[in-house]
Amino acid sequence: MLDRSQVRFRPADCAPSKRSRLGVCLDDGAGVTSLQGSLNSRSLMARIDRSFGDVEAYADARWTRVEQGQQSAPVKDSLQLPVGHPDNRGPGIMTIYDYTFADLGPVRDTTVSISRFLTLGLRGAWGDGEWDIHVNDQHNDSSDELMGLLREDTFAEAVRKGAFHIDTVNAEAVRSAISPVLHRRAETTQSGISGHVSRPVAELPGGAATVAIGVEAYRDRLHDAPDPLILTSRVFQFQTPSIRSEDRWSSAAYIESLLPVMHRFDVDVAWRFDRSKGYGHAWSPKVGLNWKAMDGLSIRGTWARGYRAPTLLQLNHPATLASVGFLTQVPNNVLPCAEGVLIDRYSSYCELRLNSISNPQLKAETSSSYTLGLVWAPSDTASVALDYFRIRRDNDINALPIPYVLTNPERYPRLFERNANHELVALNQQLTNLGKTDARVIDLESRYRFEPGRVGRFDIRFDVNYLKRLDRTIVSGMPVDHYAGYASQPRWTALLGIDWRYRDWTTTANVRYTGAYRYPTSSASFQTCPDYLATVGKCTTPAFVLVDLNLAYAGIRDWTVALNVHNLFDHSPAYYGSPGTAYNPLFDDVVGRAYQLSFTWHPH
């Protein structure tokens, strides 16, 4: 409510417990917001194997039901009370009130997902080899119920007629009309048949050469039906969804041969054929080499080509793209913005909405990968593996980087959404085929197990990953842009895990390290670290460590009792990036230290 040049949100129900010492109504949205949503999961699994002579029939069935719930603060909005409205305290004029719709309750979202999976198959021996053929069907059904949002047309009508009141709890009929329950249902299915045969075909100096041949065909279907009120934009959301309905057949065939051409030297050769409706076909070869230089030491390497058609979820308004409002830096040549703040003569900050739109020109991506590594295993209890990976993707299916779109508005005019006054209000994100992506990674994996007598057994894992290079060419012929070490792409990550097993007790500690990364999205980004961060030395998000601890006891027949402490040292996120949220959802823990006590029953 506007009160002496101050804007205060006034909830409908301001009980004494919700007022400050001065009697001002407190807007405590955080108190009703879920940090960790509710979860109720149930599952059933069954497997049957039956032999008929040399043939074995098998069936595998699984059913899972997961119910999840979360809630956020009640809707806040600015409303205009017309002259003559009983709650309009203005002097004979239309008055604007900033209002919290507390009588609608928190915004509540409940999702129920049911998954069913069935496999029926036959298998048997073929000489010294084997054969297998099976069919499978997987079905996922998801229903969503959303409450607490505001239906704008019926709300405007209730205000105009004076049926809606502020500073009180409105009648149930009014609340139901202005905030109906919204429903959404989505289904995905995959049905297919596959088979393979494998058997030795020749004797080579290093042993028996084997060949495997396989074929598969499957059908993917997707149907997503949001509530009609959301589809027609009568209930506000940052991104207006759309009905998605897709159906596609795909097939593949492959042949693979393991050739021990020499003592201690193996060659793995494979060739795969893929065909996907609407995306043609592709041949993908692979060659792998493995040399056991000496006992406990192996040197290995592979070269492979890959092919991947866009998934059904990627083709039609991909939900993986962000769909929230955010504050971002934009060049001044794309102004004006509906809501913007000038920074300097080159750029401004704008409050924009992000939409997700389809890209009907999306193509299949192809890749080339190379690996080279060595494995040292001096004993059964210790091993170290060091590998170098290089993966190059052509026609890389990825989100078109927002900084690149903003820097090249003439290339992508349809991605800029403006209002009637030609002011920028939203950016339309889409998946696209980038020119190429070149990633080079060094990976170290080590394992060690020891049993020091009476104090049980220790298993130690230590993995380190170094992102040597992540380069992208957005459009063929354009300069290479470097991403390694920039926003959300730390060069270093590591994981240390220690398991201690003593009698019926198991203690596990996991230590996760995330390295530092700089503010800009890439080396060529026009988005620079803003002055208010640069002056305090916060242009780089610092490295951090998270520690989880788990203690389990299985000394009670059929029962396991476990205590998990998440984020043991209560590390608080420190994120200096864009958009200007307090954390990065890719890496950070926003809940803080959390405890979980669980009881598991395994009847024998």
C-alpha cells in the first residue's frame, strides 16, 4: 500500500503474530517457501526366468509412483482500485496498491509421476556364443496440480465490481474464481524390439576373436497438455507453455568385433548404423586399442564417430531452457527496454523475461572423439587411471548463448520480443546447431582398499577432472570463443570418497571440490564484471568444498538405519555471476546443513 512515499505489501490476513513491534504487517514470504520439497516414492519390481530346454524366457516389470510437492510465497502484484471501490482510500482518484494475495495461500505445486516398464525376451546358446531377442515398453505419465496463481481476467472483473477486497480474507467463491486450480498432464512412451547374437569366429595369436551383431527399432511418443488457462495467457507465468505432441520411429544396427591380434594386444572394432525419421541416416565407426605393456600396466586409446538426432523434448519448446525473469546486461544498440537502467554509453541493465521457442531447422549432431590413457593396477586393491579425452561435436545441439544473441541482433531478429512501444521485454531462447564445440579433458581416477586388521575395511576413491579446453564456434567461419574457466565452467573439479566398514557399521564421507570461474560467460563476451563487483574483488566466483557424511547400521535383522548429514560444515554459497542470484544451481547447495534419518526394511 502507498503510505507516505513508501510502498508496503499488505497481506489479506494480518494477524497480530504477523505484525512488527510498530504494528506494521510483515511480509514473510520466506516462511512459507519450500527449501526442500516433499517426496513420497513407491515402487514394485518383479523378474521371472523360465527355461524351456536350451531356450530361456524372461520377463522384467517395474512400477514406480513418485509424488512431489513444493510451495513458494503468495503472489504479489500491483492492482488498481477504481474510483468508488469500497477499499480505495485515494482522494477521488484511481489508486495503485502493491499487494500480497495472502488469502490465496502460498503458490503450491504437486506433481505425481507414474512410470511403468516391461521387458519380455528369449535367449539361448548358439555354439560357443549366445543370442537374445526382446521387446520392451516404457510409459511415463505425469500430472501436475498448481494452486495459488492469479487468473487475470476474472480478477479484473472482481475488482471492477467491488467483489474483491483488500485487508481481509475474501469469500471462497471469489478466491476460487480469481485463483482456480490449474492442471497439466504429460505422457512419454518408448516401445521397441531388439536382438543380438555373438560368438567366436576365429582363433588369433592372442586368443579367440568374437563378433557381435545387433539390430533395434523403437518408437518414441510425447504428449504434453498444459491447462487451457495457461495456454491462453489468462494466468500469468514467466513463460507461456504450449501443447507438445510428437511421434517418431528410429532404428539402428551394429557389428562389433574384439580381436586379440597379439599376446597382450587387443583391437576392438565396431560399426553402427542409425536411422531416425526426419533426420536421415549415419554410419558411426569405432576403433579401440588396448596394450598390456606389463603385468598391472595397460595403455589404451579409442577413436569414434557419433550421431545423435534431436530428442522429442528438444524439438518442441524445450523445457530445459530457463523460463524466469532476470536482470542482464545488454548493449545499448538493442534498447529501449521496458525496464532498464543505463550503465554507460555501451550497455545497460534490463529486466527481461526468457521464453523457450521451437527451432524447426534443428539438425542431427555428429561427433568425433579421441581418448588416450593408461591404467596402473599393481594389485587387486589399488589402481590409478589417467585419461585424456578430446571430443569435437559438429552441429552441436545447444542453447544459443544469450550474450552472442545480444551482440548480433541482426542475425536473430525473431529472438527479440518487444511490446507495442517497441520496448524490449523478453528474449526468445531456442536450441540451435552451433558450428562446432571442441572439449579437451584430463581425468584422473584412483582406487585403494586396505583392511588394517581389527578395525574393518577402508575404500578410498579420489577423482580429479581438469577442463583443459572448451571452445565453441557459434557460426561457421566466426572466431573461436573460449569457455573453460568462465561462467559455470570451472577448470578443476574433484571428488574424494572414503568408506569405512566395521562389522555392522558403514561410514561414508564424500568431499566435493568445485574450482573457481570468472564472471563473463566466455572470452569474447561483451558482458564484463560490473564496477560494484570489481571494486570489491568479486569478479571470480571462488572455489569451495562441500562435505557429506553418512553413517549406517545394519545389525538389526532385515533393517538398516542410516543418518546422513548433508553439507557438514554448513558452507554458504558465494556466487558472483549473471543473473544476479545468490547461488549457482549447477554447483551450490542452498539448503545449508541438513540431516536425514532413514529406516530401510529388507525382508529375507
